[in-house]
Amino acid sequence: MNHFWCFYLQAVPEHLVPSRQEQRKACLNKKEVVAYPIAFLPILSFSLTSSSPPFAESLVAVGLELAGKTDLRFTDTLYKVLRDVFHYKPMLSKQQFLQSGFSQRKISFTCDIINLVLQRHCQLKKNEIADISVRNEFPQGGWTFP
């Protein structure tokens, strides 16, 4: 049986979780945005694993793998990346992120992560270009004198 993780990290049977269509109707009826974590996880996953191959490789090099994880494990690793790699303290706790609500904070949090990844990507590309220019400047086998 499939489970959906929400509300204080407890497993809820799939038949009790509202469908996406029901979630949209509820949001429109309440005239407020309900931020379900399932909407943000694919964006964050793409940002951290696919948008920047150099960044994704640097995470794997330090032992932080994000691909192929459950929502709960992905969120745990995400917060570890934010703490250890970016030295960033999120405005939302893991529990707050995994429950519905906190829509403005989740949007801001997601934008912050995208900006951090873009900055790190530019930094890694700049270092990669500098390494290539240094390698081209100095021959591989060393200097040879006639």
C-alpha cells in the first residue's frame, strides 16, 4: 500500500489523502493558498540534482546523494546540504516544510535554494574555466629543455 508523508511525518494511507483535483478545489474555495510539500519537492529536486551537473557532482563527492530518495529522506538530506554546504539556516523546520501551509515561507525558501544553487554553479564553472586555462598554460609532461 502506498503512503503519503504529511503532518508531523506520520504515514497516512493513500485513500485518506486528497487528490490533486480536490486540493485545487479546496484552495479555490478557501481563497487562500495551501502549500502542500508535494508541489515544492520536484522543483527542489530538479534544482539540486539536474540543473547543475557540476554542483550535483560536488554533492556526491562529499557523500550527499539526493537522487532516488523518499520525500522524507530527501528533505533530511536537503536540510543537511543547506546546513553543511551553504551554511544556511532555513526559516522553516523540516516538520513545517512537510505539512500543508506556510505557503509564502515555502515559496521564499524554494527561491533561496534556487539562488544558492545558481551562485554555487557559477562559482564552480568559474573555477573549472580557471583550471582549464592553467592546464593549457602548462604542459602535461612538464617543461622540456633542448
